[in-house]
Amino acid sequence: MEKQIKHLQRQARAAERYRTLKADERKTAAELLALKLRDLDTKAGAKSEELSRQETALQAAIADQRAIEASIEKARESLSGDTESFNEVQGGYYKVGSEIARLEQSIQHGEELRQRQTKDLAQAEAALRDIHDHIEKDQGELEDLTRSLEALAPDLSRAREAEQASGQALQNAETAMQDWQRSWEAFNEEASQAYQNTQVERTRIEHLEKELQRLLRQRERIELEQKEISSDEVEKIMQGLIQQEDETERLATAWQSKLEAQISQIQKLRDQDRKLTLHLDECRADAQKARGRLSSLEALQQAALGKRKGGVSAWLENKNLHERPRLAQRIDVRRNWERAVETVLGSYLEAVCVDGIDAVAETITSLRQGAASFIEIAPGGASEAAPTHGERLSSKVQGDTSLDSLLGTVWVADTLADALVRRGRLGVGESVITSDGIWLGPNWLRVNRDPDEHIGVIGREKEMTALRKEVREQLSRIEQLEKLHHDTRIRLKQLEDSRDSGQQELNRVGRAHADVKARLEANRSRLGQITQQISSLERASSDVSGEIALAEAQLKKARGNLEVGLEGMKRLEDRRTGLEKLREQLKTDLLSMREKAQQDQAHAQEMAIKVESRRSTKDSADQSLRRMETQLGQFSERATELSTQMEEGVEPLEQKRQDLQEKLGERLNVEKRMAEARRKLEATDNQLREFEQQRSDQESIVDSARQDLDGVRMVAQEIRVRREAFADQFDETGFELAALSGELAEEATIEEWDEQLTKLSARIQRLGPINLAAIDEFKEQSERKEYLDAQFTDLTDALNTLENAIRKIDRETRSRFRETFDKVNEGLKTIFPRLFGGGQAFLELGGDDLLNSGVTVMARPPGKRISTIHLLSGGEKALTAVALIFAIFELNPAPFCLLDEVDAPLDDANVGRFCDIVKEMSERVQFVIITHNKTTMEMAQQLTGVTMNEPGVSRLVSVDVDEAVQMAAM
């Protein structure tokens, strides 16, 4: 603790040096900023003058640029006029050129047209000659065709008449054949219908005879089943089962109600236990926190009251005074006056309270080292008398120790102003003090704002007293909560035990009720099946009797219909013979008529083709002659038109040639004028280019001057910005710029002050980190350490308790595991040979640590070597697993065991041994087996299966084998 205080004192001195250097650093930084501002003001003035010069130069350059631009505008106006004159002359030149081109094209077109007209006239004359030749030839051919058509007309008429007569005869023969065909089809339909009717009747008779035999057999079977079925025995069994079901259901309801009440009480007690645990943890945490705070305060208080001073403490212990209270522990100060009393009393707060000073004075000479104070206990308490002109500090203190000798001459004042007024009336040895600890005498003043070990002693003592009371109350509350929590746990354990026993009884009653209910449902299902079967048989018997009578009537009627059909078929055979003879005669006549009609038709067609061919040729010749005559007229008109056009086109062509010569002379004059206008335009354009070049050069000069001006402005702006930034930084220092600048010497430089600021910063850096709140940090860390020490102690104790519990559990687990392992191993060794008919099997641990090692199943079926279960076949694995399960059930049997097709991979011999063991164990364990094996099903006492009487509808069917045997025996 003392080392910590010394360390904090060193840190306080370092903090004072740090604050001094920081103040020097702030002033030096402010002076450096003032120097920078003064330098920037000088630079800003110089840049302002340079900026004026640059602006003047820029204005002169801009004036020269404006003069050149005026000259350019004049040159542009002159160039515009010259351009218009040149464009006008050039337009005339282009106009003359277009007229010349038009005349040349017109003359060329006229010559080409005359050549085409000459060529077309020659072609038209040749075509006229060819048309005259074709007309003469077509007229001769037309006369020959007319004579040939006149000769063929009588032969065509005779052929048409013969074709018509043979066609009529053929039509009559086909009509007679169609009439016979209709008669034949009607006969066939009648015969087919008669044959079909007889076949239908034969088939119906056979079907009715078979159906009648089936119905007779069915009626006999139904009568036999009606004699065998009876439901009286099932109804008697059901009455007994209904009574058992009502009894077991009543017991189950009673146990269920009792169990629900117990569960409700258990839930309430668990909620109460959880709430008590949370409340107990909160109280323990609060008590631990209060004890930690109290321990911290007691340590601080002992240090403040001098109880840890080595020499003095030993002396007090030697004189039996170390248990005596100190003055700070025996007084009670009014609120807000603690600091004033602590300031006046100071080290007297450490004074040991004794019954008499004389006894202490006789032994005080033996104290060789240290300082000690003693004060005599005065049961009368402090004096309550107060002068008329004020109140003494002793009146603010109560206790069993009189402090008039220490506080009787000290007056109190509410404020410093009141104390200053009262100071003038103080007598010898008197003083006055305020509530915040400002102490004044006639000619002196004392105030203490530094950390002092005696400041806060009185308030700390009050807090300690309150904390002790709080700790006692919390410990009492914790003790009560622990007792209530213990009682709750005992009651909860009793209810849980009662609930478990009640649950077991409820399970037993439930199993009995389920068994009775299953048997009752099976008998109900059986009775329903019997009743339904009886009703079904009665309905079936009635239906079969009706179907037999109906079948006999239908059979008699079908036999009569068959006899009628056979007589009709005999009559139809006679008609068939006559119709077949008539068909042969009609077919012969039809063939001869068809052959003659085809011959006459072919001759008539041949004659018609000849006539039509010559008539078509004659029509074509007529059309060609008329077309030639039309073309003759057209070509004659075309030849006349071409001759006229050629004569009219000679004179206009000569006129165009004369106009062309005139336009060529006019173009020469226009070319001379255009050359003169072009020379003038080029001169004006060259002058404008010179002015443009001058303007470009002048713009470069103006741009250069503007850039120089912008550069100066940027520098000036930079100086202003920097000055504003430095001015803002200087304002933050809190110094006056004018006063600080007046203190600086004219020869002071920025570099010198910058170097001085760097040195101050280096000195501050060499101080290292400064902790200005060391005392508060120490106080906080001390309290935290005490709290953590207490927590560590609790955790260490809890950890030791848990480790002891874990070791105990491990010992018990190893012991129980070894015992269980040995019993299961013995059971496996016994059951395995019974299932396999020989061989051996055993369990093997995979390591020495019983809690972490695995268990390997080793098996040797008859005729094989020992191996793990993974190397066996599917059936061997199944039997080995069953042996292990049965060994476990022998150790700790469950209420029932569910086996799902474990006998599927087994052969008949293994299934028989499996069934023997199951039957033996079923006396102690109820087995529920899912199987398709008949041998296993023969062993069962109760069978439940699934059947599908109707497509898509499944039903459960239950059979009690014992009852079935009894019923079969009856």
C-alpha cells in the first residue's frame, strides 16, 4: 500500500511538471503562430503590389487584341463582298455551261433518234412482206379443212345413234342385275339373322344350364354354412370382457386423476424451487458485493486510522489497547459538516479512546517509535451550550467522547462571506470554519484540497456501519431462504417418488385395460363378422333361389326359340338355289351388253375426235388469218408514221447546232470575268489570314498574362487561407495577438521558435505516460481485487467439490459398468450356444479405461473360427445380435420387447431355436414380433394382421390363438 502511495506521489509530481511544460508549450506555440501571421502579412503586401502590375499588363494586352479583332472584322466584310461578286460571276458561268450541255445532249439525242427511226422503218417494211406471205398460205389451208368437215358429219351421226342404243340396252341389263342383288342381300340378311338367332339361343341354353348348375351348388353350400354358424358363445365371452373393461377403465381414471394432481403439485414446487434458487443466488451475490465493499472500506479505514502502523500497533497490542475504538468510530457528525470536522481534528481522528489519560501516561514512555494520540471517554457527551453570537463546531458532533477541548474554540459559518465577517470578532485562540473546510483565524487561513488520508473517514465509518447492518440482514435472509429451499426439495422428492409409484401402477392398469380392450375388440369384430356373415348368407340364399327360378324359365323359353329358328332355316335353303340360277343368267346378259356398248362408244369417240381435230385446226387458222390482217394494218401505219417523223426532225436539229456555237462564245467571256473575281477574292482572303494569325499571337500573349495574374492571385489566396487557418489556431490558444506580438522582438524568427517548440515537445514526450487519476484507479482496483479474491475462493471451493463428485461418479460408474459388462457377457455366453446349437461368443473391451474403451462382440458359430460380428453372414449377425439383446433383457428386463423381422434371414432350424428362447422368456417379458415366418406365428398367442377384402381398403384382423383353439375344439 505504501509503495502504491509513493508511486502515486511520483506520478503527481510528474503531472505538475507535465502541466508546466504544457503551459510553456501552448505559449511558445502561440508565439510561433504570431510570427507566422506577421510573416504572412508581409508576404501578402508584396503579392498585392505584384497583382496590380500583372493586372495592368493584362489590360494592355487585351487592348491590342481588341484592335486586331477590329481589323479582322473589316477584312471579313470586304471578303464577304468579294465572295458575293465571285459567286454571281460563277453562277453565270455555271448557267452558260448548263445551257451548252443541254444543247449538246439534245443534238446527240436527235441524231440517235433519227438512226433508230431509220432502223425501225426498214424492219416494218420487212415485216409487211412476211405477213403477206402468211396470209396467202393460211387461206389455202382453211379451204381444205372446210371440205374435210363436210365429208365427216354423216359418219359421226350414225356412230352417235349406235352408241345410244347399246347404252340403253346395257342400262336395262344393269338394272335387272341390281334388282337381283337387292333380293340376294335381303335373302342373305334374313338367312344370317335366322342363323344368328339359332346360335344365340344355343349359347344361351348352354350358359343357362351352367348357371343353373352353379346356383344349385351355391344353394347347397349356403345351407351348409347356415347350419355351421352360431354367435351365442361369442356373446357370452363379450359380456365378461365388457365387465372387465369397465373395471380397468375405472381404476385407470382414478390413478390418472391422482397422478395429474401430483404432477400439478410437482410443477408448482419446481417453479417455487426455481424462484427460491434465483432469489437465493441474488441474495448471495448482494451479500458478497456488500462484504467486498465492506472489506475495502475497512482496509481503507484501518489505514486512515493508523491501525497498520507497525511500531504503534505492536505497542498498543502489548498494552491491550489495540481493540479500543478510535475517535472517528465513536463520534457522529451532522450532515454536510464531515469535511469541516475532519479538517480541524486531522490526525486526532486516529486517537485511541481510553477510560483515563493517567493510566496511559504512566506507560507512554515505553513507546520508542511512531506517533499516537489518546482521548478520554466522557459519557456526558458534548456540551450543548452555545454563545449568543454563534454556534461552535463541537455542537455539530455527538458521541460518548467530549471534544470541547479540541472543537470548543472553533466557530462555524455557513458561507465564506459569513466566516470573513465573523473573523473580525474572534478572540485569542478562536477560529471559524465553513462546511466545505475553509478554516480562518484572526490572522491566518487554512484550506486543504490535496488528497488526505483523514478526509472521508467519518463518512466512511457511517457507510461501514450501514454495510455491516445490511450484511447481517442479508445473511439472516439467506439462512431463511436456504431452510425454505431445503424443505421444498424434500417435499418435491417425496412427491416425485409418489408420482413414480403411481405411474407404474397406472401403467400396469393401462396394460391390463389395453389387453381387455384388445380382446373385446377382437370378439366384437368376430361377432360382427358372424352376424354379417349370417345376414349375408340369408340374403344370398334368397337371391340364389330367385336366380334359379329365373334361369329355369329363361332356359325353357330359349329351347322353344331354337326350334322355331331351325324350321325357318330349312325354308331359306330352297330360296337360295333359285336365286343363284337367276344370278348366272343375268350375269351372262350383262357381259354381252357391256361389250357391245363399249365397242359402239369407242367408234363414236374416234369419229368425234376426228371432227373436233379438224374443227379446232380450222378455228386456229381463222384466228391466225385475222391476227395477220391486224398486224398488216399496224405495220403499215408504223411505216407511214416513221417516214413523217424523219422528215419533220431535220430542221430543229440544225437550229440547235447554231444555238450551241453562240453559247460557246458566251462561256469564254464569262471565264475571263470569273478569273478576275477569283484573284480579288484570294487577295482579300490572304489579308484576313494575316490578321487571324496576328490575333492568335495576341491571344497567346493575353493568355500568358492572364496565367501570370492567376498564379499571383492563387499565391495571394493561399497566403490569405493560411493566415486565416493560423488565425483560427491562434484564437484557440486564448492569447491576445496584439499583446503577444508586442512582447516579441523584431529579430525573432519562425525557425528559432519552431526549434524551441520542438524541444518542449521532446521534454513532454520524455516524461512518458502520465496518470492523473492514480488514486481513483487504485481505489477502484483494490475493491475489484478483493471482490475477485472472494469470487476465486468460492470458485475454488466449488471446483474442489465438483472434482470430488466427478471422482466419486467415475468410481461408481466403473464399478457398475464392470458389473453390468460381466453379467451381460455371461448371459451372451449362455444364450449364444442355444441359438446356434453350439459355438461360443463373448464380449471384449477395447482398452484399459472402462469409461472410454469400446466393446467388441466376438463370436464363433459352429464350424467357424472366432471373429468379430462384422465378419459373419447376415443370418449369423442377426442371431448374434438377438443373443446380445436377450442377454441384456435377462439383466434388466423391460415391460415389452419389439422385434422387427429379426427372423427374416434365418433358416427353419435357427427359427425353431429362436422361437424356443422367445417362448421361454415370454414368461417374464412381453414380446411384440413383426414377422412373415409361419413357424414364428405358430408360437404367438395373439395375431394381428392386415387384409384387403375390397380393393384399396385395408382392415386390421386380430386373432387370439388360445380362444381360436378352444372354439375349434368346441
